[in-house]
Amino acid sequence: MPDVIVIGSGFGGSIAAKRFTQAGKSVAIVELGERWEDPAKLQQSQDTKYILRLFRDYPVNYLQSKPKLVVTQGMGFGGGSLVYSGIHLRAPTHAFTGWPAGYTRANLDPFYSRVEQRLGVATMADTFSFRRPSVFAQGAALAGLPAPVANPLAMTNCVRCGWCVPICKFGRKNTMQHTYLADALATGLLSVYTNRKVKYIAKYGSKYRVVYWKTDIRADNYHIVNSGSLYYLEADKVVIAGGSMESPVLLQRSLTEPLPTGYTRITSFSTTDLGKRIDGTGDFAVGGFVPQQVDTYKGAIMMSNIDMGDYVLEDLHAIPVGPGVKLEAAFTLGGKDRTWGLEYKQRYKDFGRNMLLVGVMGKSPSGSNMSVTNDNGNAKLSTTAFQPPPGSLEAARNIITSLGGVVGKGPWERSGIAATVHPTGGCPMGTVVRPTDMQVYNNPGLHVVDGSVLPGTVMRNPSNTIAAVAEKAMDVILGVPGAPTW
Ligand SMILES: Cc1cc2nc3c(=O)[nH]c(=O)nc-3n(C[C@H](O)[C@H](O)[C@H](O)COP(=O)(O)OP(=O)(O)OC[C@H]3O[C@@H](n4cnc5c(N)ncnc54)[C@H](O)[C@@H]3O)c2cc1C
């Protein structure tokens, strides 16, 4: 049996696995998705038979149920890093207001640097020689907005094919699989258990037992497995790293599931915030057609950003990935909002050439009003949409109209649907876990290290902050000399 069990292998889980193994501990990763190291498995495809093996949608049936809130996350050995766009922004100084003492931008900067170094984060020198960021910059100038700057990206020698999501076929996106998990595997101390979904964690004698289902009974959507035979691993230490949708409900199940003889429940702790304070980080998109040649599908997914303080605007790639493929935009044609018909089709004829999308990441006024609850083994998302950062959609529309373009209506404008791939919170530090080492209150040896511990909006694409906080927590957990006391 391993010294440590890590549940999930995204940003938090990979960092925990690397740090523990490099400290000489044997680690078992339990991950609900598959392994993707074999390049022969990778496809430049939107085929749902492929996509739904890599993405987790909440709620899973949102095409039929048309909820007001949709969250999409990655899964597999590498978690969200497999499908992410590689954008690594640091949270602005004012984002840390209200966080537990010690969490400031200055104090986190060394940890951001450590993450960026390992992931090879750098800006592309020729960012603005691509048409999309360059048209975006032109529109920003015409709209009287600040000039965009190139995004720092976790990519090396990008071939600019535009298929970063899902998983770069050429291995140029520096995912956790290529970096932190490879480091952990190189120690010889990491065992990997993929296609397994943890049902609950309980005590068995002095150890923790991590009890799981196998998910290979499904061809995709592994995250909705909630039945079948149960298996277990046990260890003295457990790190929960299932992300904002799954870590809170795993703890909820651990507090409520009936236990077999011989098992005892983990110790209770304050659950007031468990599954709550989940923030969508903005994640709105405004799109339209402009007269300029955009070559919208060329280059990385979002190559530049305009810093607007509480939010950023980013030039967004048009290959419809993740939620984009399923949440269509309407155009006003013949006085009506349409998503069909000949005129609509004609409008899309030159979409690759003339479509310009603007992504919005930031702080919404309604803030962290999303929540998740355990629903018979699955994560059930709340249904109230959060709001866009004030002024952000207007600023994005201005870019398109200042270029002489026509703006479409996305899911928010048409139906009040907020969709995000950037949830944080759910097990916030200060109430569910200790801010120092992310130990679940009252449960020595049980930690949460992932995006769920973030206590408030980071106002930017969150992976860099999730990873920096994870590195910091691991310094404390491992008792590294000079580890922060906050
Ligand atoms: C299409 C897309 C593009 C994105 N682009 C960016 C970007 O460019 N920049 C950025 O900052 N962020 C981006 N994100 C967001 C980013 O992926 C997440 O913020 C990040 O991955 C969260 O890290 P995490 O460690 O909290 O969880 P995750 O990376 O989601 O990892 C959690 C892992 O745990 C596994 N798991 C969950 N529950 C269980 C269970 N019960 N048992 C076993 N395993 C479990 C999951 O399968 C998953 O692999 C993007 C997300 C998507 C979907």
C-alpha cells in the first residue's frame, strides 16, 4: 500500500504527486479518466465519441435540460491540463483582498515563478503577427481600450495548427502529464490507477481507506459512474484533488455514506461552505463577424489579453471546443434572432476568415453563487446563473462594432445561460481546509490540493493560481525549510 493516495491528477493532484514522490514517499494516483500519453490516441476532432472521454459536463444532459448554468472540466491523467488552452496569467494584486492572512500577490509570486518555469510558460514572440490578435488590437484601439499584451502560454515550439484543445497532437502544449506527472513517474514511486472514481474516504483503524468504483464500465462521461463493485486502497495520507465540482461532493459523501463494518467516518468539520462559494471566473464570450481578415482558427486558443482591472478580454479562437460546440450563437436576420436558415448559413460561410470572438475572464458582481451537492454519487450543480463582470460585454461588443462588424448573441444574451470552464472554490480555505497546509479541519492527514480551496475569484484564467497555491501548500505539508507560515 502507498504512503499517500492522491485523488485526481489535474493541476493540484499532479503537483502533490510530484512533491511527495520527490520527497521519497510512494504515491498512488486514483483518477476517473484515462491515460493519454500514447500519441496514437490523439485526434484533432470534435467527435463526441472522443470529446466526452476528455471532458466532464455539469449537468451532463444540458443539451436537453437547457439549464442556466453549465460547467465543463477536463478528465484523464493530467486532468484539466490535457484540454486547457495553456494560458498562465497571475491574479492581480487586488484579487487577494479578503483571502486568509499571508495570501498576497507578492507572497505568491515565487510560487507562480516555480510553476511557470516547470511548465515552460512564455509569450510567443510573434503573437501580433497573427491576424486574430492583430485585428483584436486594432479593434481595441478603435474602441478606446488599452492595447492587448501577449498571453503567457505553457507551450514550446507551437506549430500554430489551432488544435490545443483537445490535447496537442504534437506534444507542444506542456501539460501536467508532460511535466509534473512525468517527474513523479521518473522517481519510480508513483502508481497510477486510471478509470477509477472515488466514492468516499473513511477511516479503517489508523489508516484512510479510499473506496472507489471502476469507470471503465462506460465508454465516456466517466464522471457519472455511481454504481458497481467497490474496491479500495489505503494509506496514512490522502490528498483530494478532484477540482471544484468533485472534491466538495466527495467530502459530502464521506460525511454521509453508510459505511461497512470496521470502517469509521472521517471527523466532522464545519460544512457551511462545503460545496459553496464556487466562482465562475467570468468566462463569457462575445462574437461576431468583422470585415477584416481574422484567420480566426490559426494560432493558440487565446493569444493576447487586455487588462481591465477586475477582468481581462482575450482574443478567442473559433474552433468550437468544449461548451462552444454545444452552445450556439444567434444573429438577427429579418428582424428575428435566428440560429438556422439559409441566411444564417450564409453568414457563417466565411467564419474562418471573418469571425472574431472575445473572451471575458473576471470578477462577476454576483460572485461565487454556484454550488454543488452530492446527488446519489454524482455532482449536482446549482441552477442560478452568475453575472458577467460589469461593463465587460459592452467593451467586448465595442471591439467588434468599432471594426465595422456585426455582433451575434451568445447563450447569455439569448437565454441567460452562464457557461464556464474556470470554476474555483467549493472547499474554501479558512472554513473547510486550513489555509496553511490545506488539511481538512479536524482530519490530520486528509488534505485538499486543487482549485476548490481558492476562497474567492482570481479574476483571471485560474490554473496558474491553483498551481502556485498547490506548490505553496506542498512546501508546508512536506516541512520544507523556509516554508511559509501562512
Ligand atoms: C477547454 C478548457 C480550457 C481551459 N483553458 C484554461 C487556460 O488556458 N488557462 C487556465 O488557467 N485554465 C484553463 N482551464 C481551466 C483549468 O483546466 C482548470 O482551472 C484546472 O484544470 C483546475 O485544476 P484542478 O487541479 O482544480 O482540477 P482538474 O484539473 O479538473 O483535475 C481534477 C481531476 O480529478 C479527477 N477526479 C475528479 N473527481 C474524481 C473522483 N471522485 N475520483 C477520481 N478522480 C476524480 C478528474 O477526472 C480530473 O482529472 C480550461 C478548462 C477547460 C475545460
